[in-house]
Amino acid sequence: MNGSRPNHGLFLPVGRRQLLAAGIAGLMVVSLPRQVLARPSLQEAIRTFTGGADAQDGRVRLELPPLVENGNAVGITVNAESPMTADNHVRRIGIFNEKNPEANVIVFHLGPRSGRAQVSTRIRLATSQVVVAVAEMSDGSFWSSRASAIVTLAACIEDLS
Amino acid sequence: MTARALVNVPKAVKQGEVVEIKAMIAHPMETGYRVGPNGTNIPRDIIRRFACSYGGEEVFWADLYPAVSANPFIAFTLVASTSGTIAFTWTDDAGETQTASAEITVS
Amino acid sequence: MRALWGLAGVVGALTCSMVAAAGIKDGEKRSGFDFMTRETQALQADDMANPGMLWVLQGEQLWHQAEGKAEIACAGCHGEASQTMRGVAARYPAYDEATGRPTDLVGRINSCRAARQEAEPLAPESDALLALTTYVAHQSRGMPIPPATDARLAPFRDNGRRLFQSRIGQLDLSCASCHHTNWGKRLGGSVIPQAHPNGYPLYRLEWQGVGSLQRRLRNCMVGVRAEPFAFGAPELVELELYLMEQAQGLPIETPAVRP
């Protein structure tokens, strides 16, 4: 933020290449275990949600804008086909992503008193990627829908790091 | 604690009608993945659970993760059954809760 | 870093196409709202979904809250903001008799705190100051910015215009290089708007919160690799004065939403 960063750091008795190498090594140590290795894949996250069951395509509609101006707040709406009665309703709707640091986004818990299986929220997308919505029905079956969004990056952002 | 929150519940509706509820609360939803100006990680601080009860019964709830946007917004539906209070609770990582409520008249 | 290269890449194009910045023609004047996607427009238009309304809500509470040694609330003098503050934001910055200079809404709120409430000033970009400013500006929502009439402000506005047209920073760009000469074109992934101030304070998705016009102006200065003016600096108020003249006729949108 402060434009008057001192320049003398470049003239330390350490070569720039060494500094760069040290920097890259530092990055690997700090960020790899947490953001790359620890994250379950999209499929793994969905299987955890379904308890290992397969999620079939259909009965769920996921609305996500195909082109996103800013990934900090992306409006998303999920509809599931269900009469929402006591013996036939949607129990849960889970939303999962492909490339954020964590695969889970949100899990909604619904019931017959919901009237309709329709939920909306705003989510973060770190980059262009696939998003999946999975609905768990009261009969124990799982249904899903996927959509992808392109996240554009603004030029004049505040944080230039 | 009363929340800095905006909730939208229709005031008067017919019995059996499906009504749309919207709830939004001021909260940074700090992911725990951001680095502050001093180079250290900004600790995670998110709303972990949102719940809505109607006439004392919990009828809708959600588990939130860091991928939910700052100032979380959630919209859902409920069947208007009886006149009464629709109450909202947001619970953060530290277990602190914030609440808001609205009255609904069903005829 | 991608942002830096994106910005640097267009410098050549901008410098070539730069002619004397003539300003925006009347028929072409467009709010930043018009340059947004349908989804972001919908977010601003729905008060139950627009996150900026959370600051309006907080501002309303603060408006009625007694402050300072005088233990008086804004409402203690000004009553119902919906009546007394209607139209105020549309004609700010305004001439301040005490200092003989223009002051913006933030300056007015803090001078009111000092003189009437005998309270400490609120820090720039603090939630409380943003909330109060947003609440006051929100009372003018939908009202067009009126023509400038106060002759005492003319020299300050002229200085604002001069600043707007002056090349600054390592990229050697003026505000006009982008917002007069190249509005409507793309810089990186985003459209260059016309730099109108009619939605502030506003909720920027990038900020994940509400921020002031001065924060945005400082952003732009950092963007062209210039040392930004400090919050509250006279130059920023003068720039704001010029921007308001340029935006004359556009309705106040506070709290606007921008990407």
C-alpha cells in the first residue's frame, strides 16, 4: 500500500537469484501442505456428503452466472424437484467447488415445512471452476447438477501483492 | 446479542402459502487463507451455522464454510402455518451467537 | 502481479490515444451502474440483498445514539434524517464558512462531532464513519446531482479538474487518461467507467465491504504507482468537487454496489 518502499533491499550481499530461490522454497513449505495437498477433490467431497453413495444427474437445477465480475460474491440458486411432503422431500442440499482452498461451500437442511426446495446464497470462487449442487432426498437417493463459471480479474485492484 | 442483520419476512400471508425468507448479516467471513499487511495469516473467523425457527421449532438451517461470501446472504422458503415469530440465529467459530426475528401474521 | 502486467500493457495504447481530455459529453454520461453485469445490478437494486444496506442500518442506529461530552445524538439537532438530510449528499462537498474551504460529508460529520457533540473524530474508513456517511447519503438516493452554483467553490473545483488531468505516478497516467479518453473500453477483465461519484459510500465486491470515494481515489493513485494523498487531504476533496460537477444530473445511488 505504501508506495515509498525503500530500495536498498536489492543491494544486500545476497544475489537476487538466491533470494528468489529462497522465496520459492519458502512458498512451497508454507502453502503446499495446506492449500494443495490437504484439499479433497470435488468428487471426494461429494462422496463424503453422500456417505459413499452415487449422486445421479437430474432433479436439481443449479443457477450460476457463466461470467463473474468478481469472485468474492457470486449469486447462486439451487432448485430441486420435490413435492416437499412429509414422506417425500429434500433433506439436504450441499454445494461444492472444484478449485477453492476447501471443497465445501455450504450445506442447507430442509424439510416438509420448507414448502419448496429452493435456496439462494452468495459464494466465493477463487478462480474459474466447476460448482456442483447435490440434493439428498428423504428416500436416501442423491441427485446433482453442475455448472461452471469464468471469473474475470479486475485490473485496478487495491492489493497489488 | 442482537445482530447487525437484515431479515425479510412477509408480514401478512394466507395459511399454506409458501413464503420467501431472506436473511443477511454483517460479518467478514474471514477465510483463514488471507495474509495481512505484516505477512502473517489473518486468523479464520466465519459464521459456521445459520438457523431459522418458526413458532419455536427449527425448520431450516445451514452449515457454512469459508467459501460463503462476506456478509452472508441466505434466501429460502417456508410454508406459512400459524401466526408467530420467525427467529434467526447465526453462530460463529467461537460459538458466539447473534439473533434477529420477525413476526408473521397468517390468516 | 497479473494486475500489474495488465495495467502496464495498456499504458502504450493510452499514451498514444491521449488527446486533450475534453470531458464526457452530456448525452454520453453514464453511471458506473450501467457498466456492470445484470447480476451485480440486481444486487444493488434489491434492498434485501444489497449488503450496503447493512451500513445504512448501522448508520440509522448511530444517528439516534447520543455521543460525546455533550451527550447529544445527530438526531438531537437534525431530527429525522429522511427529511433533514434529503438532498444533502447531492450538493456536497459544500463550502465551509469556518475554514473557507470545501468540506465533504465525512469532514462535515467529524466537524459536527467536534463542535456539537464534543466527541473525538471518527477514523477514516472506520465502520462507524462509513455507516453514518452511508446513512446520510442514502437519504438522497434517486435525487439528481444539481448544477454547481456556489461561486466560492470555483477555484477549488478548478484545482480538482487540474488534478484530474495531471499525469502522476510511475505509469505517468492522469485520471482523464482512463476515465475521459478510454471509458467503455476494457482494462484487464473490467470495463473502464466514467469515474462518477454518485454511488458513494458504496459496497465494492473487491473490498467485501463499504468504502468511501476517497478510498477509491487512493486506489486509483496506487494503481498508477503514485503516492496517494492522505485521507482527508484537501486535494481529495477538490477532486471530489470536480467529479460531482462532472456527474451533474446523475442520481445518487448510495449504497451502490460495484465489482
